Amino acid sequence: MITAKGIHKYYGKLHVLKGIDLEVSKGEVVSIVGTSGAGKTTLLHILGTLDRADHGSIEINNTPIHTLKDRELSRFRNKHIGFVFQFHYLLPEFTAIENVCIPGFIAKTPTNEVRKRAEELLVLLGLKERLEHKPSELSGGEQQRVAVARALINNPSVVFADEPSGNLDSANARELHKLFFHLRDTLSQTFVIATHNEELADMADRKIIMKDGQIQL
């Protein structure tokens, strides 16, 4: 579903990614590990269309995203890609369900459809009693589950997660890790996860080790 070939990225004279080749299949959970500075977050952002490679090609669902102009890329990202970050980035003035709905509204999906989908996802993620709670009224684990629901609202082809459990205690981190695999099993959801958490990395279908801007394994 994802094919990346010859990905290079420079920041000034710093050569961060040095010819990355990578394929990810639908329904696969792939972890990317490596020391800080190995390039895993940069790779995740380029695959997720948040940044552009200086050289190389990327296809997601047979769409060559490296050829898309900025506006086309934004539309593609909203429709096909979900994100979960270390910090949940929920909007504090909105309730859980309102936060989840936002990407659906941006996609101009009918309001009733978006809200129905958001409620279904929040129930699936164990937040049935928290729909109308604001982020300040939720625990850290609950906030991150709301962020996962938001990432899933537009039925994305792939969810990219960057240190998703890095801001959680060990118990909530473990629950979040189990959740990813539950979503893979129930929704055939594809995940690409950059993480320092060895437990999560080892649970993945495939673990990719990066070092000095290259894939080692």
C-alpha cells in the first residue's frame, strides 16, 4: 500500500535520510526504531506528507504523492492519512466528540455522518461515557484515545504514529499499544509507528531499525 524508493532528505548540509527504500502492506503494523537523530521522525513526516523529500518517490494506494501540488497534497492527507503524536493536540474548548469530528468537517462530510462515525469510534475505544467531556476532564490515556479516534474519523488508508505512548505512564502506554492491534484486527487498519518503546516495537508485525539515516534491518 505504501512504496517509498530512494528517499533523501537534507536540512542545510545535514544529510538526514540517505536513500530509504520501504514498502508497507495494508493491515500491517510496522514499527520504526533507532536512537535519537537516526531519522525515524523525519521519515515518518515525509511518508505522512507533512514534509517533502529532496529526492525519491512515494506512492500511497498507487497515488504518487511526491508529484502532488500543495493543495492536492492537503486534500490527499485529509482523506487518506491519520496522525497520532506524542502529545494529543486536542483543542481544549471542544468536547471529545467535537475534537474527533474536526477532520471530518474539514473533508466536508455531512455533519450527521461525521458525528455518527465519531460516536462509533469513541465507543469502540471505550469512551462511551466521555463523549461530552472536554480534554481537561479526561485522563492522559483517555486524551490519547480521543486523538486516535480523530486520526481514524476519515477512514484513512494508514495511520502514522510518532512516539504515541511517549507521554503516557506504563499502564496507559500498554493499553494504547493493545488498542493499535485491536484496530488492526477489527478495522484492518495500517499503522506505521516511530517509537523508542521496545515493547511496542516488538509487538509490531515488522520492526525496522534505522541508524544514521538508513534502514539497518
